[in-house]
Amino acid sequence: MIEGSAIAGHAMPVQVSEKRGPKDMRAGLRKAIDAAPSGSVLVISSTSDRYSAWGGRVSRAAKSKIRGAVVSGCVRDLDEIRALGFPVFAKAKSPVSGYGRLEVVSVGDPVEIDGVTVRSGDLVVADGDGVAFVPRRLVDEVKRRVEKAMKEESKVLASPRRGRKGSS
């Protein structure tokens, strides 16, 4: 969402839903930031497609502790977030604040993002092409496969046949 941004880190899942009680969303997000290990990525699953679950104020509060945020829902204050240089990846944007409308219902419990269960400690990798989640138990295997694919791609790019029909 913020052009040129990329992040990688361990997930700290946060579930946000439309408000059902007196909970304060900002206090809940501050609690999530405090609970997250340094260098984590907050992975926020929001049930709302109308109200923003992330914005500039919480980005400022989070910047010194976490690497970024992935929001399955709406964000706001993109110019402010961009100026901070804080990586945020989201499905949508909404100018309507979630304050008073959304609440944090869990921190650290698994969340579901587009059919993928994200658990605390899973690897999160995000850039301009999208977001990937790697279960913690598969990180070493995925790393090995990525390194192998990168070596093979380097060979193809170094080949004198590069770019010709029939060469990949």
C-alpha cells in the first residue's frame, strides 16, 4: 500500500471487529504493540470494510517497536504514514476512523486472512507484489527452496541465451 515498502518479520496477530462493548480500539492497538516482540509485524484481521483499523497516530506509536503492519481491512492517513516511512499493507482505505466503531478483541491468537490462518511467530513477507505468510514450522524449508530458485534464476539470467524464445 505504501509504494516502495517491503517488510519481513514474525507475525503478531490482532483481531479487530465492529464494536460490541466499551473497549477502546486505540488502547487495544497500543496493547498489541506492547505485546509484540521488537521487530514484529502486526497482522490485523478486521471484520469491517467501512472503518479504518489502522492510521497515522498508531503508526507513529508503533514505528519504534515493530517493522510494519498488514491489515486485512481498511487504513487511513496514508500521506502521514508514507511521510513516517512506516510500511503498511492493506486491502482498502477508508477516511472513516475506526475509533469508537471498532475494538480489538484478541492479541496473539490466530487470525484468518483470506482463508490462511496466521499464528504468532509465523513469517510475514510483504512488498509491492503482495503479502505472504509462512507457518513458523515451514520457514527453514521455504528458505531452502527460495535460495535454490534464486540460484537457478541467476543462472538463467547469466546465460547467453537470456531473453531468447525457449529460454525461461
